[in-house]
Amino acid sequence: MKALKDFLSEYFANKRIQQTPFYLIALLTFNMLVIVMFTIILLYNLGFNHQKERLKELVSTQAVMIHVVAEQEFLLHKNLSSEMKKRVAENIIRKVSQAHYGYAGFGKTGEFTLGKRDGDKIQFLIKQRHYKMEKPTSILWNSHLGEPMRRALKGVKGVDVTYDYRGAVVLAAYEPIRDLNWGLVAKIDLAEIRAPYIEAAQYALGLTILLAFGGSVIFWYFLHPLVQNIEDSRRFNRILIENSSTGLALCTFNGEIIDANTSFLDIIGLNDDEANHLNYFDLIADELRDQEKKYLNTLKKTGCITPYESIFINVYHERISVKIAGKLISMKGLSYIWLSVDNIQEYKIREAELLLSDAVFHNTSEVIFITDASKNIIKVNEAFISVTGFTFDEVAGKNPRIFKSGKHDSQFYEEIFLEVNATGKWHGEIWNKRKNGEIYPSLQSISAIHDENGHLIRYVAVMSDISLQKAYEEQLLIDSHHDSLTGLPNRLFFNQMLSQTLARSERGNKTFALFFIDLNQFKEVNDTYGHECGDKLLEAVAERLKENIRIDDFVARLGGDEFTIIFESIQHPAEAITVAKTLIEKAKRPLIVDECTIIPSISIGIAFYPGHGTDGSTLLKCADQAMYHAKHQTSEHYFIYGT
């Protein structure tokens, strides 16, 4: 740092600091002159434009007047001959001349001129103000003089700076009088327009010189404080450089580090005493030195290099990720590189972690979506799109209520966010809706994210589609409650339904019938035709029982060849007998199995709630006993318990 301090001290102590006031005085004087001249030019342009508008208005007014006079003359003289037209024109000129000669002009040089083309000449019809002659003069048509009149006689209307009939530079407005083939010009010398502004510029210049002189005296009076302020600023800048968190270094194009601040030395693990003869290129990782040379060439061409990333090797041979920017500076006729270096090692570590998190976010099979504190979606992963069917553009900025299935009420969602806001998270099952309208179950967790000040900033939802799991569970439930052979409800399911029916009947004080059914000679079928044939017989009987009951009735297979039916609609024994006869008759339809004809036969025992029992086991026992009686002691194969 000592070399840089000495260099800066010498730089600010040389004669340039004493010359600075002169430069400033010259600059201020120049600025004042520029401002004054600019103001005068601006005012001149305003005056010039005003004069242009005035001339246009004057020439237009005169033209109107001549048109009016001409119209009056033409109205007085109709069917004019050429001789008569000449007299009318002379009469018009006489009237215009009388009005014109009574008009004193404007300014010192301003005047109106009226002319016509006469062969290869321009003939002026009224006397010119600047010529002492009794009658108007004329000029050649091809002459450079009288340009405004020439344009008017060509039928052009306008205003411009050009030469008049004297050869003087004038600002002239011109307009054709088409009825008479004349031209009208109002003009004033340009020198007369400029004169007041030139005079003002002379006064302003003198005043500016006086002000500059006075300012110089005052400036010298404050010279010493200015120099002191510059010195103070130099020291302050040095403090800023030394205490900057960014590493700063001054080096040559060969890489020799002339000076560096503490932050730069901290990055490479050195102190001031150890930094002597340090070369910048020795700090760069070997594989990046070619890249560094390219940036150095860019710096030489453009004078600066935008920030780029590189790797330093510190004194402990550790790799340090850094961001480097550089600028070419010139001091005492020599070029140097001013480097700024930031240690981004921690940033690169966090960046790698963020990239990993982002990879996990987008590649996980679970649905993830993030909302802001107002519950508006701001980010989703790939699984979200595949599961919900919505793209990010379709849900961005929207509330997750678009996924509502309708299976949950508003209180359900309110309780979720009450728990999230109280505990920071919620986990449970929820039914959602896909883009195509399909409703599906999901296992979902919601977490609240807060910043370092404890303010809520995000909600993160992680969701798994459990449709397959639910379907599997439902299938397991079905399998556990149904007979695998016939597909009918099994004994477990029957007991549950019987308990529910008993409860309903008790509440409603109603009667229902329980049928206990058994296949006749089922053992003989198995023994004669085999168990496969027996299974088909059971399937056929189960199907016939289902076909001949109502949808509100419940049929089940208890096991073996035993079946039960709960008839909530049967209230009287006569109804039960009718149904029993129908079932027995329908079951008798022949069944052909492997070219063998089997005539199924069933026996039915009937019990009524509450007459034969008020609990399931008693009622089932009574129906079983009635079935046994019907099978062995009746020919009809049905029997009501206790009759």
C-alpha cells in the first residue's frame, strides 16, 4: 500500500493542482459565453421568425387589398378588350400606388414591391423606396437579382432569405396575384434584423469578461480551501479503497501487482509485507490462464472488461471462486490495470445447493407447487403438470382453489390453514380435481415459509396421487367382504348388513324376513361330477338368486352351499312363501356342465324379526333350523320357523 500512497501524494502535490483554478476559470468563462451566445441566438431566431410571420401577414394583407381593387374594377368593366384590360390594370396600379406611397414603410429598409414579367424582364410597377427615381425600374428575368419577385411571378408563395432587386440580402415574403399575373413582395434587409442582436452580443461579451474577471478574483480568494478539500478527498478515497469489501489491485500488463488493498490480500491469504513481487497471473488456476490472456487482450482493445468468473489459488493451495472486473487507467503516461475482485466462494456453494434443490424439485415424482403469501401459485414442478393436467401458464398467479373437487366444504379448508398458520404445517388426505374434471384422492402436506424476520412469504404444498393406492384398498375391502367364487357378499359382510338392518328395523319398528338357503344333494354332485362341477353349480345358483330379488334386498354366501337373503320389504308370512316358491322354481332350471345335465334344488328356512329373534345370532339360528326342517321334513322345501 505504501507505493500507492506515495504515488497518489506525488500526483496530487504536483503543479496540476495549482493549474486547476485556471482551467476552471477558463471553463466557467467559456460556459458563460456559450450560454450568452446561445441566448442571443435563441432570441434572434425568435425575432427572425416573428419578422417572417409579420412579412407573411403584410404581403397577404396587401395581396387581399389588390384582389379587392381588381375585383371592383372588373365588375365595373365587363367584356374587356385587350386595350381596356390595359387601362383597367393601369387604373389598379394607380390606386395601389396611391395607397402604397401613403404608406411610409417599416423599419429603415422595409418596403413593398409590385411587379410583372415583361418579356425577358421583371418590370416593377411602383417606385422602389431605395431608388431616387420618378418611375419604377426593371431587371433582367435571368438575373440573380429580384429573386423574391421572380418566385412570386412563377406562382410560388412563401418567405425566404435571398437577394432583392438591389443585390442586398433581405428577408422577403412573396405571393402571386394570379388574377393580374403580378407578383407582390414585402421585404426588409437582413442586416437591419441582425443589428440589435449584434449590439446585444457586444454588450454581453463585455459584461461576461467583467464577470469572469470578478469571479477569478473571488476564486483565488478561495484557492487555499479548495486545495485542502482536494487533499481531504484524496485521503477519503484512500480510506474507501482500503476498507472496501471488494478486493482492489493495481498491476501492470505483465501482471506485477503494484498495490492492493486488504480485501484483495485476504482473498489470497497474504498481508502487506508478504505481497512484494507478487504476480497476478500466478494466482490464476492453470486451466484458466488462457482465458485470462483473452480477457487481457479485450481490456487492451476496449479499455474495460465486464465482470467474469475465475478461480484463484491462494497460499494454502486452495481453489477460491472469484468474480473479476477490470479497467484500463493511465497515470504519468503509463497504462495500468485496475482490478476489482470479489470472493464468491460461498455464493458458488449456495448456487450448487440451489441447483441441486432445483433438480430435486423438478425431478421428484411428487407434485410440488409454491404460492406466495396471498396463496397465488408462483412455481410448479414437472410432476404437477403430469398429475393435474395443468401447465404452469394456466395456473400462474391463480389460487389453488381451482383444484377443489367439491367433496370438502369450506370449513375443511379453513381448518387446514388454521393448523398451517398455528403450527407451520398440515398433512392429510384431500380430494382434488384434474384439468379434465376427474376427481382423485391425494396425500398432501402444506408448509408455511417465513423470512428471517418471521414474516410469512410462501406456502409449499407437496402432494402424492394415491388413486392407485385407494383403488387397491377398495379392492382389498371388496375382496375381504365378498366370496371369491360367486362374487356374493361373504359371512363378514352379511353380519355387518344384518346388524345394520336390525338397527334400522328397531328404530322404525319394522318387520323383515331372513331366508336361510341350502343346496339339496350338493355333496352328491361333488362326489359324482367333481368339485369343479360343484363350483359351477354354486355360481349358477348364486346368479339365479341375484336375478330374482330386488335391488333393496341383500343376498350373501355364508360358505359351502349355504346362502342367506335379507328381505326388508317382506312383512308377512304369505309374502315370504310366495317369494320362496319363486326362488325354488327359478333355481330348478336345468344346468348343463361338461355335457351333464344337473337340476339344482334348494331348501329355504324363513325367520322373521322381531317375532323369531331380536338379535342376529338368534334370528340366523331360527332360519337355519327352519331350513333344516324344510330340507328333511317337507316336500315343498320351504318352511317358516315356528309354524
